[in-house]
Amino acid sequence: MKQIDNFVKRHQLLQHHEVVVAAVSGGVDSMLMLHWLIHHTNHRVVVAHVHHGLRQQSDDERQMIEQYCKAHNIKFYFKRIDLKGDSVSSKSIQNDARTLRYAFFSEVMQEENATALVTGHHGDDQVETVLMKITRGHVGGSIGIKAEREMNEGVVVRPLLALSKASIVALASTENVPWFEDASNTDLSYTRNRYRSRILPEIQKENERYVQSYQQFVEEYDELRAYVTQEAENLLQDCVAYEQGQAIVALTRFRKHAIPLQRQAIHLLLNYLYQSQAVYVSRVHIDDCLRLVFSSNPSAEIALPNGYVCKRDYEALHFLADREQFVSLELNRKVVELPSTITTSCGILTFEKSMEQRKAKECECFIPMEGASFPLIVRTRNRGDFIEPKGLDGRQKLNRIFIDQKVTRRVRDQWPVVTDSKGNILWLPLLKKSRFATERADSYVLITLQRSLKDTSLF
């Protein structure tokens, strides 16, 4: 029993819990756990037992546990569940049983004001879990069984993880602990049982301390995972903006981080995206998103589960519901008199009369008063828009300017376009001035773009 004591002490388990609920099935592991709680701790112990109604032996198990509790003056809770009834929805009877069990355990914890649920998971369970997760392809989360995990009513505690099944059987025999052997544990139609009967014996031949080795691996893995997850959270804060129901990743900054952080960040982002939806985020989804990050195609996209998409848009990666296409900020405002101001997605445009004789800055445009055809108009782009660039012959399509400047499609639809009343494009702010813009006049309409910190996210 000292091995259990040492494990509990090392992991600081059950330190601040006055009342604990012991989940007891009647098997050797949970019965030894109950024996340990009674004789080696000072907690007030309450027993919760679930009758699954699948085996004739279940009635005998319930009776044995109840008698054991009476002999030790322990409160006993019992519930029979119907795994063939309306409450069953999963394709796996084991998953259904687990869901119903834990719902009952939660009820008992609330009734007794208990803050810890103690279960009999042991070292062989740990090894089986790790092997099963690795074999089917593990993505995110703990790779094994935690010694302690949170639940709504408190925590779930597993004090037997340091012991193999053989050690538990030997201890139970020495301590004269009664138990029943569940015949279903030998049913090879269950995946876990196949690992238990075929693989674990071979591992034990290679290393008789296999339980300790796997437990150490799980603990070190979880420590590393916690560190990488925190760093990935920091990466998301640095590289991701959330707006209009989308998560938008700034790829130039994102690529500077190590691939493992990128992978974990995408995994976290997908988990945030789906939140309470029952969606399993697989390695395939993460790898597909990573391929978009490094793709030479600046406008590729992939489909994600439940109608979501991941869209590459030059140096931005968008995560959004497929129905939420990039939203266009429609803008059509007239400047009738000076001074005037108009708020746009790029910042605030101010229009005022000026007689200054100087060269215009990047954020400014001078339009001679004599040639200005009022009202001036500020709008978003139209299909086929073109500008007659200053200092060049001919004309240039706005779409080509946006592409050359690597402006994302989402931002193009929000970018302000300044025209005169005849439809001539005078200025595409920050990107291109027209032939109508000149500093050679006596008086001008001075147009200035004032950008805020928030607006710079568009560039």
C-alpha cells in the first residue's frame, strides 16, 4: 500500500477534500482503492456504484459492495442504468455507460457536498490508453490518464496509476479484499481488451517496470504540452485578429514561429472555432491548414467540418463559416462643401481648401480647385474600375493595383475610392494618385487620410 501512498504524496492528491466519492464497480482495482481510502486516509468516504444491467453477475457485485460498506459504516449509493433505453445515443455501449455513470457520480457528489471523485484506474489502464491513442493518431490533449483532472463538481483522482494490475491483485489478496472478476474483461471484441491480452504481456517481458516508464512518459509529455500550448496561445495573441465572425491570421508574422507552435496554434484556433460543437479536430485538418500557410497559391481554400472553411488571401489566412463570405463595407458618400470628413475602413478622410505650395505626402492628395468637379464622392470599388495614374500614359485597373500591392480580397472590397462627380477616380488612398492630382495650382482641395492604430490592421 506504500506505493499508493507515495504516488498520492508525490502528486499532492486528495489534500484538501473532506468528503470523497469512491466510484466502485466491484472489480479488484476499485475494491482495493476503497480499502485504501478506508484504512489509509482520513476522508469521509461515500461509495457510488452503477449496475449496468448487462450481466447476471451484476446483482451479486452490488450485494457484495453494499455489505462491504455496511461492515465499514460507509454510505452506499446505487443506481441501475438502462443501456438499451432512450438515453443511449452513442454507437459505443462503453461510451454510453461512461456518460451515464459520471452523470450519477455528479449527482452523488452534489448530494454529499463532495469535491473529489476517486476512481480505480491503474497502471495497465495507463499503458493501454497511451498505446491506443498513438495507434489511432493522437492530436492534442493529454496522451494518457491524468492523476487528477477537473470536473464540474470538483476533481477526479486516480491514486492507483503507479500499480500494475498484477500488483493490485497481489495486494488485494494480501489485504483480504473481496472482489469480482468481470467476465467482459476477456471479451476480445473490445479494443482495450485486445491490447490488454495481446500487447501488454509482450511489453512486460521487455521491461517489468513498464508501468513506471509509461507513467513518467505521460507526465513529461503533459508538461511539454502545457508549455507548447501556452506559447501557442501567445502566438495567437500576436498573429490573429477576430472580426465579423472570422479569425484572421497574419501569415508574415505567423511563419516566423517554429512549426510545432504553428501546428498547436492552428489546433487551438480550430477548437475555438467549434467551441461546444461535437467536432473531432484531426491531424488531417491541421495539416491541410498548414499547407495553405506555405502554399504558393495566394487564394487557395479548404473545407473544414460543419460548413467551415479556411481561406488563404495573400498574407492572411481566414477561418470562417462558409456562409459568412467576406463582408463588403459599402460606402458612397458625397463631399458637397469644405471642410468635410468621412470615416472609412482605412481611416478618416478630411477634405479642406488649401493654398499651400508643397509636395503632397503619401497620405495626402492635392486636387486643383479650378478643375475639381463637385460633389466629390467617396465609395468602395466597382467592377471594372480604372484610374489614369499620375505621371503615366494610359490607364490602370484598380484590381491590378490591389494585386500588385498584395491587398487581400477582403480589404479590397472595403478600400475607399475618391472620385469627382463625373466618375473620374482622383485617388486610391495610399496606393495610387491620378493625373488629376497636382501641386501646380493657386488653390487646392487637400484630401488627407488619418489612419488610426486599429485601421493599420488592414495593411
